[in-house]
Amino acid sequence: MSRAAETAHLRKVLITGGAGYIGSHVIYTLQKTRRYKVISLDNGYNSHPDALSRVSALLRSELPADASAHDIGSTEIESHHFNLTRRDEVRTVFEKHGKGGIWGVVHIAAHKAVGESVEIPLTYYENNVVGTLFLLQMMQEYECTRIIYSSSATVYGTPPTIPILETTRLQADSPYGNTKIMSETLIHDLCRAESEWSAISLRYFNPAGAHPSGQIGEHPKGRPENLLPLLAHMGVGRVDASTLQVFGNDYPTPDGTCVRDYLHIIDLAEGHLLALEALNQNSKVFDTPGPRFKAYNLGLGKGVSVLEIIKAMRKVTSFDFTYETVGRRHGDVPQLIADPTLAEKELGFKANQDLSVMCRDLWNFQSKNPDGYGEF
């Protein structure tokens, strides 16, 4: 097959939220296979365009020494600075590639802070649910009927049993979690109504870490909401380390602090690749009667506590994190641990990296990039 024919044969995949933490690692993972040509759509709300230029640089660095100009060109990423809630902007991307031109979509873009969603719920419903609705409408108009949806363990709320199975009832405890349930419902109902549609919802737990090179990683806007990036920011002096708080030490867990399931960002990105490759007409994933819609948990299947995370980050950073124990935080549950058995059985997914590797890679990125990608 000629180089030109090989390029034409690549499946074009639209990644929403492509310049974000998860999106940039997913783009790297898909494009390095040389089976997909990625198109990024991102509004820049909580992302940085430098992430995509770094992904391209990483892909170029992995090419053989005798790579052709065509090979080098294939590492470039088509990028659009558009907003999903503006239907005409989304149409522009699909129109460029024509009907059937985009093979599939990985829908990652969303506002994602649980606490913030309680304060500004309408903003979350507009961005996360209306944005998903407009995206689905454009996909239908331009005959793109495959989607991977970036969901979350928050759809389970306070689960009745641990570890959590995909059959657990969906009952979120926050507007953010509700937007994920509503978006899953939209996609499921569309798959029920239109037999040519196929969709996989990935309910992932707590992504952490960074690409081992330290070139791409998490770059949150403002003070990080999540514990691991917060500790990394404290370690490089971006956040006052004296403000570290542990919310509750009286939970029914081994050390009294909340327990969560963390998985390495590269393992998570591989999960997206496996899910995308399951979206074909011959996939055994959809053997059972009914809509071609499946949901999978992506997690390590093992929990770590808040105190264990602080201890692990002390080890890799040599920074003496001290903390103040305060009362429980509203909405926190004692344990959230995935049962990833179904994803392993049907997709071949397996999270292999443990907490020590996540902390090592996170610190490698943060220490090499104290200011992340720079100003937004």
C-alpha cells in the first residue's frame, strides 16, 4: 500500500476535549497506532494548546531515524478551538470531512468538578448535557454512528456494595454526576432507536499520573480539585503547602480516611483505544439482543486511602507534606472501588500500573514543568 493510500485508509476519529489531560493522552495513544487520524475539538476552558504540540513532538520522537516527510507530517494533529454548545461550530468540523468522513467520536469534553457543579448546576447541565445533545445531532446528520463516551464513577453515587459492578443502580450525588447519567441516557436511547448506532460508555474512576516522558500531564486551571495534582502543585510551590486538609478520619476504612480507586492515565488511554476498536459490526461486545450500547468500569480494582496517597507522594517528591484533619466533606463516600472484570473480559482491558508509578510519573511531569504548560 502506498503512503497516500495508507493515509486515506486511516480512520478519522474526533476527540472532544482533545487538548485536556485525558484527551491529550488518548490522542497520543490512538495516533501512535498509525490506524487512526485524530481530529481534536476543544474550547480551551480547562486545557492548553501546548499539550497537542507536545503530543505531536512525542509522536515524532518515536519515529524511526529514516522517517519520511510524510511520516513526520502524519504526526500533526488537526485541531479546532470550538465549543460543543455552539451547534454551528460543531457542524463546521463535520462539514469539513463530509458525510461518513469521520469514522467515530471519543467524547471527553465536560466540566468535571463535583463541588463546582453544586454551585453552578445550570452551567454544568448546559455544557455537559446540551453539548452532548448537539454533538449527537451533528453525528447523526453527518452519518457518524460510533461513539465512546467519557463517563465517570460518580454515576454510582454512594454505592450499596464494593467493589462496584456496572449493574449497580445509577444514583449520582451531584449535578456533575447527574450530567453523566443524563448523557449516558441520551446515547443509550439513540442506540435503541437507531440500530446502526453503537456506543460504549467508559465509567472510569480516578485517573492519575502522566506520560512517562514527562512531556504531557495534568495542567488544571487554578487550585487543583483532586488530591494528587494538588500535592504535586504543593511540591513545586504553586500552592501553599500549609493549606493541605484531610476531610475526615473516622470513615469505616483501614486508616479512617476515604478510599478511592486510581488508575494510570496511560492505562486509561489504552482503555479508550480498546473500546474504540470494539465499535465495529463484528464485535462480540454487542452479541446480546438489544441496543448496541455497553458500559464498562475502568479502574485498577484496588483502593488506596488519602493517607496512603500522601505517604506515596512524600516518597517520590521528598517533600514533607503536613496536613490538618478537618470534618467530613459533604458528598464524600467511604469507598469507591471498581470491579473491572467486565472490561477485562470483553475489551481486554487491564490497568497495570500501581500508585507508586502514578506518583512517579506525575512528579516527573510536574518537576520538569513547574508551571505546567504555562499561562492559560
